[in-house]
Amino acid sequence: MRYITVLGSTGSIGVQTLAVTDAMKDIAVECLTTNTSIGLLEEQIRKYRPHTVCVADAQKAQELKVKVADTNTRVIAGVHGMAEAAAMPKSDTVITGIVGIAGLEPTLAAIRAGKRIGLANKETLVTAGDLVMELARENQVQIVPVDSEHSAVFQCLQGIQSREQEVKRIILTASGGPFFGKTRAELSGVYRYVGAGGTVMRPTKEGPAMVFNRIKGHPDAKVAIGVLSSRTRVAALLGCRSGDLGKKLWECASHPIQPVVTEEKAACQEVVHLANEPGFDLAKLVPAPTNTPDDAGPYITLGMCYASHPDTGASDVTIHRLCIQGKDELSIFFTPGARHIGAMAERAEELGQALPISISIGVDPAIEIGSCFEPPTTPLGYDELSIAGALRGEPVKLCRCLTVKERAIANAEYVIEGEVVPGVRVQEDQNSHTGFAMPEFPGYTGPASSQCWLIRVKAVTHRKDPIMQTCIGPSEEHVSMAGIPTEASIYGMVEKAMPGRLKNVYCPSAGGGKYMAVLQFEKKTESDEGRQRQAALLAFSAFSELKHVFLVDEDVDCFDMSDVLWAMNTRFQGDADIITIPGVRCHPLDPSNTPECSPGIRGKGIACKTIFDCTVPYDQKKRFVRARFMEVDPEKWLTGLS
């Protein structure tokens, strides 16, 4: 007699698997599992008499124990129970029909126990394919795909006995669409539709992290995009709730942990390419994507630029727009205003010196998020790597560059070493002549700059089989990096001025994380009336590129823009609740910040900042109580639907 375990027996795959066993007299069921569908699981227990069942939901497991107390079936629960179920001693085969990432851990447990795996959970291989397959090889475990087209492909490959019979090519139709023959710009455009979010055209606001495994001209490299394109995913990566991200970053900015230099062999220097070696070519060494047909060239969009002030030695990390211009040349765009590394480059130029710089690509997300703070929260000389250190509870490790007097992030996938050349400016689109740079966060393709600085590259180092990380400018990923530090800066400044009044801050995707903020403000006493507008003024001070502030009460979910607009429609009057501040410097990439759009704008980059006060006057709060519903437990009505 052969025994099977069915993980997810109450789902479609599980039900079909059990139907197959009905027709096979030599197969018995040892174990079954479900998430919460204990009604169907009870029926399966009474029909198949398994030795053990597992319910992921501990409360539901207790309910099931009562229901099947008259049987000999053992009921276990939770994540550890799922792992135990997957490794039951009698089972020869484990069918994994659990949906999502929840299927990974029990699948690994089954492999470690030497079970044959019938895999219907595609997410297991999508998220941890290398780990799963390596473990299967170590334990000599066979993994058989049992779901849809994956099983069909597997069956087509059976019976091959020689290389002459080997299948050369498999074409899948109706499985996501063919990409053959598409240009780089077209392939980059795919992502905007499947998950870029932000202000590009999209059907989705948040999307998956994607890895492109076969990069033309870069056989040993991979390119990742969308790692931070979900606020929920960022929260998981930083170890907190999504609604607390701004507060956590402010706490970390207030208690920084400075980076340290390691003398150990750095992972980012496993492979070294020197610019003075024959055949050195940036475009061949770094798989930087061209995102649209209008792009000035291949862009590095997630390069952590690290440099030190020529006078003080204070270091800073910042993300800048970097375009490959030649075999050993990069252009770098500094936003007017000379903040951070731009100010360092200007000072070095005054001294007639080149500015050593490192560009680290593919780093800890804590570094990417922390690097996007701006003054006054992180003034010139404040090393934002210290925020990443605080987020992780340990210092970021730096290594010494090999060709320039600077440091780089030791665990990066790629590092570009070079110098910012003094007295040289280059046309950003000198190789393409499109007139454009790249898609920027406001949702428009920005104009090419004629005033980009030049970086002379000295070396490229990287890990073995490196992963290039990139992002599209107008995307939810940009919103995460720009918006969450902005939330932190606003929260911190207002909290210092009026403690306990500002409940939370959200910089939504509609503003690219920079142009718009929603402040959730609680008026606790009559004297708080008017303070909400002071909070908005502080927000403008905390982040100079902010254009619009929406003020809402504590009963409005600031992270739900539908709720914010509800507050505007029911608590806001245009003639009384709009406060404008004209003639203030804002962000140069806003195309409406020009004299052509408003006679009150004196020059490009100047805007009218606006406060939309959607709060209820303190003395009228009783008139604006939201509909109150009875608090109930919905579980009793949802049984069987999960």
C-alpha cells in the first residue's frame, strides 16, 4: 500500500487529487491539510480516515477537534503543524496544493524528509526555486509538476532516451504572451502594465518583484525590478506595519547607527574589471536598461552614489540619474540647488579637484529607503547610511574602493568606481539626440539636460552572477523610496512642534511620493483649531518639494485616498478651506511650474503651494460623526469561503 499527503486538500488541486485516489485501490491517505475550510475537511476525514490532519488556523483546528472527536484522526495546527504534516513517516508522495508563499515551508519540510513531491504551488519555485531544487538534489527527491501547463510540458519530456531525441524548444501559447522579437524598450514597458504602479499607465497600483534571467549581451547577469513596488512589501522588509513606516524611519533618523569600514574581502569585489584593461566597456559590464524609445541611453536608476566632502570629509549617499555615455563615461544629473553630493562636486570643482565617487547597485532595501531623506531632516554632512544601520540594528558595512579614494557598500551586487570631473558638462542625449532623458516620477519623460556632470569610470566590480537592480521613475517603487522618508520628515517636524496631534502622514502615489501629503490630525481641545494649518506649513518646511497638503481628521484613513476624497466632499468648502502660498520654490520636474501655466509664476520650478483643509471645525464635531455600525465577528458568516 502506498500513502499520500495532500497539502491543501480542500482546494481545487486537493479535491481533484483525492478524486484520483478513489479510482486507485493501492493508495491510502495518511494526512490532509487546510487553511480554514474545516467543514469540507471533516467530510474528507470521515471518508478517507487519515492518520493526521492539519488546520493552519489554530482556532479552527480546535473547532475541528470537537467535530471529529469520534474518529481516530489526530488534529494539529499552525505553521509548525504544516511542516509536520508534510513529513509524515508513511507517506511516499506529498501533493502541495497550498496557494501562495505559504506552500514554501511545508514543501521544504517534505523534501528534507525525502518525500516525492507533486508540486502545484508555483509560488514555491517563483520565490525560492534555486533553494528548493538544490535541496531536492541533495536529498535525491523528485519534484513532479501537477498543475496545468507545467504538467503538460513535463509529460512532453518523458520518454526521451538520447540527445538525438532531446526537445530543442517548447512554445507555450496563451500563457502570458510572447516576447520574442521585442526591443528593450518594449520589454521594459511590459512592467508598467503588470505592476509598476505610480503615475505610469497601469491597471494595477502595486505589482510583483520581477527578475529577468536572460539579458541580451549579459549571459551571467540578471535584472531585478519592483522589489519595493508595494508598501506592504516594504513594511515586511523593514519589519513593521505599513502604516508605521514613516514613524519608524523618523525614529531611526533620530537614533542613527554610523556605517563601518570592513577590511574583509567584500562580496561586491569578487570580480574586478579595470578601465585601463583592454575591452573595458560599461555597457557590456553593467546591464542598465533603456526604458522607453525616447530614453537618452541606458540608465542606472538605483545607484547608491557615495562621496565625501573635500573640506570636511563628511560622507553622503544619494540616488541620482546616471546615463551610460561611453565605454568609461557616465553622466550624472544634479537637481539644481546643489544638495548633498551636488554640493560636494561644486566644492571640489572650486578647488580644481575631481570628486571620488562610488556607485553601489543592488543593496539592502533599508539603504535604498534611507538614502532618500533630504534636508532639513538630513542636512549636508549627515550620512544616510546611518539610518539604514538603525533600521537593521547594526552598522552598514563599507569597503575601500580599489581605484579611487572612497568607500562602497560592501554587500552590493555591483560597484562602479570613478571621479566626477571638474569643469566638464555634457549633453545627456548626446548619443540618442531624442531631446529626452528618461521617465521621471511625475509621469512624464523629462527633457535631456545640457548641464549633466561627467563621471570618469575607473573600475567596475561585482559579485559572481550578479543581479542588477533597477526601477522605472513613475512607479510605486519610486513612491516607496521618496514618499516614506518624506512622511518621516513631516511627522518628526510636526511632532516636535505639537506632540500627539499628528496621528499619521501619507505621501500617495498620485504625487509620486513628493508632491502631495495627507496629514491625519487630531484636534483634542478647542485651542487646537488652526493648529492643523500650522502643521501643513511645517510639512512644507520639512520637505521643500511638497506642493499640496490635505488635512483630514483622525477618523479618516489617510492611507485610503477614497476616504480622503470623501472628507473633501463632505467637510470642505472651497471658499473657506483653501490656503494658497504663491511664488515658492518647488520641484523643477513639475511641468506646470512654469510662467506659461500661471502668470504668478516668475520662473521654472516656482509653484503655488496649496493647503486643502478637510477637517471639521472643533466646535462642530458632533455634527460630523460617521455612521456607526455594530461591532461583529464576521468569521461566522465567512465559513467555507476562505
